[in-house]
Amino acid sequence: MSKKNIQDKLLIFALGGVGEIGKNMYVVQYGNDIVVVDAGLKFPEEDMLGIDIVIPDITYLTENRDKVRGILITHGHEDHIGGLPYVLKHLNVPLYATKLTLGLIEGKLKEAGLLGETKRILINAESEVQLGSIKASFFKTNHSIPDSVGVCLDTPEGTVVHTGDFKFDHTPVNNQYADLQRIADIGRRGVLALLSDSTNAERAGFTPSESMIGSELEDIFRKATQRVVVATFASNVHRIQQVVNAAIATKRKIAVVGRSMVNVVTIASELGYLNIPEGTIIEPEEINKMAADRVAVLSTGSQGEPMSALTRMARSTHRKVDIMPGDTVIIAATPIPGNERYVGRTVDELFRLGANVIYGPGSVSGVHVSGHGSQEELKLMLNLIRPKYFIPIHGEYRMLRQHALLGEAVGIERENIFIVDNGDTVEFQAGTARKGSKVPAGNVLIDGLGVGDVGNIVLRDRKLLSQDGILVVVVTLSKQDGAILSGPDIISRGFVYVRESEGLLEEANRIVTSTLHKLMNDKVNEWASLKTNVKDALGRFLYEQTRRRPMILPIIMEV
Amino acid sequence: MSKKNIQDKLLIFALGGVGEIGKNMYVVQYGNDIVVVDAGLKFPEEDMLGIDIVIPDITYLTENRDKVRGILITHGHEDHIGGLPYVLKHLNVPLYATKLTLGLIEGKLKEAGLLGETKRILINAESEVQLGSIKASFFKTNHSIPDSVGVCLDTPEGTVVHTGDFKFDHTPVNNQYADLQRIADIGRRGVLALLSDSTNAERAGFTPSESMIGSELEDIFRKATQRVVVATFASNVHRIQQVVNAAIATKRKIAVVGRSMVNVVTIASELGYLNIPEGTIIEPEEINKMAADRVAVLSTGSQGEPMSALTRMARSTHRKVDIMPGDTVIIAATPIPGNERYVGRTVDELFRLGANVIYGPGSVSGVHVSGHGSQEELKLMLNLIRPKYFIPIHGEYRMLRQHALLGEAVGIERENIFIVDNGDTVEFQAGTARKGSKVPAGNVLIDGLGVGDVGNIVLRDRKLLSQDGILVVVVTLSKQDGAILSGPDIISRGFVYVRESEGLLEEANRIVTSTLHKLMNDKVNEWASLKTNVKDALGRFLYEQTRRRPMILPIIMEV
């Protein structure tokens, strides 16, 4: 452990991941040494119209770029690695990750043209990394993607543990056991602060083992008389392995469809995380040449995503795979909140095609288990680590709150538990902690190539436009006497179907004309007044007639 | 039973309610006699931007208005009565409903100015109504609103049973027992076709009794040391009664907040469906004058609806009720699919205010049960009625499909089960059934005062506008030589934040100018060409620069 400087403080804060599910990014700073854990993205909320993805605001890191010693990545999920192409563009610092995680990241960096300039360091659960005064080590955890680790950071002020995403799976697929002994040993040595995954803090009991799914899948494969299509998360390599196993056990070949599924299967096979015997995988084009009961399809689309392979199959618009009556379709996932309707629609369409669809109408089906630990596992982690301070992370506020209650239940002092917002710092000095000042934190919205150029005004306009559309009112006035030379012309988009509403728009036209005439008579001729008056008069009229408030854009030209 | 005419057929079809949850409207026609069951609304799907509500297309009924003998209403939920103000405007026919249902409908008709001209007939479970050649009788069912009935229609071709929405609750609140004997008797006499509620056909087992909630509520009320706020569906009078009982048992007064909650409590109390001792209800203004442990609040907002009372309390913008640290808030409902994020946000905000929030993170909590029967109850109904033909109704396609499988399981012939879309007719003649021709059916969208004036083109425009906004390009050309007299001016709404993107818009300006100059040189001067060329050139440029596709509206004026 490095020497302790009496003036130095330990700071812990989140730039993303608390009060939300997604864009995880946590920061541990001691003196002049900053260590970042994860750099994820978040998918837009329903009021972020037109936005593609959301990443954390990293102003604090770019302003302190000379202090950032590296970014440690816990695992290869998008909400932990998806922000990297944007973050590394502004902050060229070394990246530490395990083999599969690094493999997935490298694909992203290549696409972003950042692979060459990024220093990437392969770690495993035995690695120790000195990052200035902070020593990082790692411990294996169970999660819905292989090669997940937790992080142990020894700082001069004490040890900080970050669990990453985890569950305790006592019968893991591929024998990827969690490092119970190492975790216990970290706890035995004494931990100042624990940051732990709160995703399932609302859920009682234990999360079932991933391996429970294997026999269920094999059962369904065995009973199926025609083709079997399995949709699941592309990143769930354990699940994919079990689909492969079920296919082999029932003498089926596997076609892989969907860009991200092909990508993950390729990388995970190359790196040795998937065991697929040669000759098992076939090209999607070959499906139709084979007997239906000799074929399985592994697909994306378990969330009903509109452009995904399964959705296209369900709509009969997939170029290579047609669903036939009697085919079996397994959706091996539960809908992420917000996706229920999409998934429901996909199931409906598959049933209409005559498929036998196996899906989880409730929260648990036999073909999906969560990758996050439930309350008993969270308490187990708390008791293995026995930290002095506890910061629940990775969850909406209500999940952090429930996790805090679990912390109290296992005996952590209430005042030693910090529920924080993104940007709230917790300061540790001389063994005690308190809330420190705030650092900048927030959502950076990405729309197409634009990073941060869509803000509240643009989003508010999109919202208004989406509700009642827009009317553009064009009129040309004479510079000399203000007489109307042409127009008013009213162009409507997203307001009413014009052919049905001719009378309304004609009347609107008259309102604009008479408003302008009145203003002329009153000698009002500043543009701003003219526009405001036209907007108000027309807006009032349309609201009375339709109870709608379209955006009104008056364009007044003088020639 | 009326005389049978050998040429007459029995037709059954849905104008709303199959392949969807909402806008229930079923039609039974024998010869020249049409009986309608229910006239509901549906809330808009997420791609129906700006739409307020959706009602069924009733073209078939208006075209056959002289044959429509009446509308029978099974119960007072919006998805069964909410379309009435629109339907009755075009179709003035008698309405048959039970007391509470009629009370709720009358409120709606009054608002719509239709109360006077609508013939309303009060029925109860003993009523028999002759509607041309069709005799209607009714049977009590259990559901999440009192006074729910199923309908039995004796036609010359045979008996048709429509269950309405139902569960079998063996310990109902207020002793509202289902008419098991009457249902069994209908079955004993022989039923040609059953139309039965499929809402919970995906759910195994039995739906728990509403009365289970009472003791749970009382328990929470007893433990609460401060105020208790309960949010639930306004129409769930049984639930409201249990909240009242819990408040009385724990010596609390009740304030009622939220427009629809006040409305239902008033009507249900007046009609005798709620038993609230005098002095129990207080005005919301009085809350702050009373000891916190003597107060309960009954509120709307269990779905996290943005404008509801609970949401406003959670955001500290309710004018009369502030949530204090230590208050208990019970959300006695589960989120309807699509509302999960809204409810989650409300829970988060309440927790942030320091409230103790009791909600159901999974699909079932101790403070909510469904009003719809699960698989065992659906099978019980099928076996009580033992119909020859079965048409699952009231549900998305996957629910109808699961219900059909239950029908097969209890022994109905597969070819005697009809899964239909809205508008598909099933024809019965001489005891056998077949799919008949289609009648017009679909969604009529209501936006403000407009009924049906928003169609696919308007919705497509709203979708485009919501994603990337709009750019209006204004330019004035000389009539004589086509020279640019003013502009191009580019106005952006919902595209980019202008101040951040000045360079982009300046460049866009240059693109428009050079496009126009080139066209002038090539002697292209038809407006349509000019507009298309400007649109294409600008669209291409913006997509290259931003990967966005805003709507582009070129406005070219000639003077």
C-alpha cells in the first residue's frame, strides 16, 4: 500500500449508473490518482425523442485528465462498455479488462477508429495493477456474460470494493465459479466501502442458476417436430452455449442470425468462451435445404426490437428465415421495462404465423433467469465483505433504497449508508465519510453523429411536434405599404389530414389575413409583433376548433 | 323464443376487443335484429402520437341503424363504456345497463350533452329484455367493479353467452357473488356459442379474491405512524370500500383526491355501492390541521399518469397534499403494460421525499389482485357453459390463442373454436358455424375535438417530426429572371440546437443557394423541380453531416 498523505482524501462518486439503469461509470480518486470503473451507455428514455443513445457527462474527467490512471472494465455489457468509443475520443487513457470483455471492446474501438491509439491491458482474476497510489485487484463473479469481475481497490485511506454486476450461481455453466474465497478474504482484511449492484434489490430470495435453463431447453428441443428458433440476448454466452448443447443433443444444426448475435458468437468462439463442434453451424441460406427437425436458429430480437432478426421473421420480412406453421419459437429473455408491448406484438405475430411460441407471460419463465443477484445474494455479498460504509449502485432510486434497507438489515449503520445521485461525492478522510461537493454529471445525448447537440429546447420542440404537428404560415408583404403581396399560405404537417379539413384551413387563412389587415390599420409593422399576433390569433382559433395546439411558424417576407 | 326463419342467419363479430386490450364492442345479429354488447374506448398505442383515445369504427352499425335494437353494457369500465359518447352521437339507440354502470354512463352523457336524447333502461340480473327476435337475460359475475354482468342471448338459431369481464371470487367484498347456479342452468339448457374474457388466459391457476387485500391494507394502516396515501383505480369500488374499512378500523379520516376518484366515490356512495359512515370523509384542505396518524388519502395515479394526483404529490406540485418523510404510500395496482416506467418514476420520487412506499415490484403484491379470471377460472366457465362453439374475446392475439388452447383442453373441438380479428364474422345456420365475410372495423382516432381526422399520413409526419424535427427553407425568387431576391433562410425546429450548430446551418444555406443557381443555369424553373432538388441536396448534406433525416419543407416564393 502506498504512503498516506495526511491532506489527501479519498473520493468516491458515480458519473452514471445511480438513479438509473444504464451508463455505468464510477470514479475512485485518492489525491491525484483517479481510477474509473466502467464506461457504459444507456438507451434513451421515452421522452428523449429521436435520441439514439445516452452517455455520461465526463467533464470532471477531461478537466482532470492528467490524473486519470486508467479505466477498469468489469464486464462486456453495453451499459458498462458502450460509452467507451465516445469517452476514449476525449480521454486517451489505458483500459484494463478480461479477455472476452476486451474482445468485445476491441470490435467497438475498431469501428470507431480508436483501436490503434488505445492502450489495452489484459487482466484476469489474478492480476494486480498499480494505478498511482491505488492498487487494483479483481475477483471472479457470476453474471449473464462470462469473464465478469469485481474490483478491489486498495487506497491509502482504505479498501474500496466494487462488485460489478453479479449473482451467486452455485452451478454455473462452463464452471465459471465466483471467487467466494477471495471475496471472503477481502472482507477479512477489512473494507472501508462497498459499492454493490442493486438491480434486483426489490426481488426476494435467490436468483436461480443459469444452468437450470439447459434441461428446459433440451426438453423443448426434443418435443419440437419442426424447426426451433431461440431468441436471447446476444451477449449471454452461457445461454448460447446451452442452446448449442440442446441442438447437439437433438441432432440439429444451428443457423445464427442477427448482426450482434453473429458478432458475439464469432468473438466468443475465437476466444474459447463458446464450445461449438465443427460442422454444427450452418449458413442461414442452408436452412431451407434441410429437414425441419434437424434445424435450430439462434437469433437476436428477444426484446421485440423493431429492426431485429426475430421481429423481421415475425413480420415475414426476414430475407433468409421464414416461420412455418408448427415451428417452435423460444423467447429466452424477459422484457426490459418499456419493451413489454414490443415483445407482446412479436409473440402475437409469431402465433398468427402458426408457430408454437414459448415465452414468459409473467416475470419468470423456465427459459430465462436474471444475471443479477436477488436479496439473499445481496445480503451474502454484504456479509462476505462486511464494509464499514456502503454505497448501493447500479439501479433506479427505489432499488438503491431497497438495497440500503438490506444493508441496514445485515447490521451496517444507517448513517454509514450513502444513497447518492450521479455527481454526488462521498469523501473519506481519517476513516470517516461524509457527503462532499458535487461534480458535474448528467446525460449527454447522442443523435446520429451529434454528441450533445440535442438539448432540452430541441427535445421540447420534438415533443410538441409529435403531439400536434406544425403549421407554417407564409405571407409576403409589400415593403412600401405593408399590403399582402402573396399568401397567406398555410402548410400543415402532422396536424390534420388536409383533404378532410379544407374548411378549417380556409378559415385559418381568413383569420391570418384579417389579423394582418388589422395590424396594418393600427400601423403595427415590426416583424416580431406581426409574427406574435398571427401566432396568437391562429393558435386561439385552432384550439377552439380542434382542442389541439400545433406549433405555428409564421414566415413573413417583405419585398 | 321467436319463430325461426329458415333463411335467417346468426352473425357474431367484434368491432373492437379482439387482438387488442380495449375498445370492446361485440355484435350479435339474427336476421334484421342487431344487439350490441359494450362500446368501449382504448388508450392510444405508442405509435399513435398525439392521439387522445381510440374508438371502434361503427360503419356497419350506422349503415344498419334501423336494425340496431339496443346496446347492452356489461360493466362500467372505460374499455366498455368509454366509446358511448361518440357512438350515441351517430346511433341513437336504447342503452341497457345495471345501476352503477348506468350511473357512471350518465355522468359521461351529461358531459357530452347526450343525456336527454338517450333512452336508458335499468336492468338487473333478473331482467329479461326482448330485442326483436333476440331475448337478452343477464347473470352476475365478479369483477373489479360492482354490478358487472354477463349476457345470455337467446336467438332463434340458439343461445349465445357473452361473459363480460369476470373472475370467480368465492369470498367477494360486499357479498357480490357470481350467479354460479344461473350460469350452470344456462349451460344445462344448451349453448350454441360462448364469448369469454381472455385477459388472463396466459396466467396459470386461480386469481386471488379481492377480499385478501382487506387484511393486508388494515395491517399496513395499523403499522403506519403517519399519514397513509392509497392510490388505486378509481373504478375499483370494492378496493375503495376496503380502504374505507381499514381507515375506520384505525380511526383515520379520509380525504379523496383526483377528479375521477371524487367522481366515482360520489356516484357509488349515492347509489349505495359504497358504505362510508358520515363524518369519515374530510376535505383535502383539512389534512394539514389533523394529526398525521388520523389521516388517510385516497388518490388516483396508480399508473403513474403524468397529470394524476399521486404523480403531482410525488413531484411536490399537488396543491393540497404534501408527502412528508415517514408517510406511507400504497400503490394498490400493478402497472398496465407500457406504464411500468411511469410507475417506477413515481415510486422513486416518493422514496426521495422520504415516504415508505408499498408497491409490487413483481407482478403480484399483497395490495393488488386482478379482476380477471386465470386459467382455472376460464376452464370453469367453459365447463359450466359447455358451448358447442367458442370464440375467445377480450385480449391480444396471444391471449385469445392461449384461451383457445384451454377450450381444446376441456374438450371443445378445435374446428369449433374461432379466433377472430375485429370485423371477422362467424355465421351460424342450421346449427353449424363458419367464417363469414368481413364487415368494416378498425381504429377511429380521437385527437382533441377531431374524430377520425388524424390518419396514417398525419401520424407518419408526427413520427418523422418527433425523431429529427423539421427544417423550413424559405427563399424568394424574381419572377423575371429567377434571381434570389431574399433568403435562403433556414428555420429549424427540433433538429439541432441552433446556437451550437451555426456552422452547419451556414453551410446548409450555401448548399441551397448553389443548388438553386445550378438549376437556374440549367433553365429548370418549375416549382416542383426546384423544391425536390433543394430537398434532396439539403437532405443528403445533412444526413452526411449528422446521420439525421429531418423533414425538409422548402418554401419558394416568386415576386
